[in-house]
Amino acid sequence: MRIRTGGPGSDTVLLALLDGAVAWLAAQGRTDQWGPTPWSRRPGAAERAARVTAENLVLIAEPEPGAGTAPGPGPTGAPLGICVLADRAPDHLPPAGEPELFVRWLVTDPAHRGAGVGAALVSEARRRARGRGIGLLRVDCYAGGGGRLVAQYERLGFTRTAAFTEDRPTGPWPGQLLELRTG
């Protein structure tokens, strides 16, 4: 795979990958994280995706040109994953107290689960942070579901820093803040 820089116009990639992740989670009965509704059909989602991909650093994992993709249901050459990196955490989280890149979205195509797409995107995010003289990557994620997503970030090298709970219309949403030193 290769990783390219995205930007404005990458919102369609973000929404397609989010829709695939929601469908995959829902098929397993795991709707507590994002619910069963595809992201692209949520009010304001298209505008939010356009804004975050225009305002932040976007990394897109794709198959090498001419290589196609690993076996799976996705179309040949379709993006394998996306990582959207901001210069700071969302306002509801504690500030880092130092320069950081914050992972706003890290989404991979479920058809390529276990193929190292997320690891490749995190590795590139670390490289980009170091190139900017930034020593810290942070991410927040869903902490429910037996902590599976938290464990996945830990396998990628992140360590837990602070647990939190968000009040959402569907009820309390448990979250976990994690960090990764880039050096």
C-alpha cells in the first residue's frame, strides 16, 4: 500500500469508510459506538466531513498503483483507510500542554481488517509529526464494547491517559484518551 496526502475533496473517502465501518459494527450487533445509521445519512455529516478534511491533515492509504487490493469485497483500487489529523484535541478534551497532532478520525475498510492499514497510517502520522517537530500524537476513542478499540490503539503503540464519559442522546458514551510519543 501507499499513503498519500488528501485534503479538500477527501470527504467522500471519509464518509464511505465510516459507512463501511458502521455497517460492519452493526452486522456484529455492536451499535453502541456509532449506532446503526450510516454516517452519510446523518444530519450535518456531509458538511462536517467536508470541513474536517479541508481544515486538517488527511492521510489516505491506497493499494499501490497497479496492485489492486487484497482479496475482499471492496472495489479494486478503493481507499483502504483514512487518518485525519488536527493540530489540537477537540474542545471537550483536556489540552495537551504541548504541540500535538490529534487523530480526529482513523478508519479502515473492514474488508482489509488485520492487513496493517491502521498501523501504516499511524506510522505515517508519527513521521509527519516528527517532521514538524511535534513529539505527541493523541487520540480519543470509544471505550465500551469490552475495550476492544482501546486495545487496538494500544497494539498500535498508544498508552491510556484519561477516561471520560460523554452525554449523548442515546445515553452515556464511555471514551478513552490515549497518547503516543513520536520519537
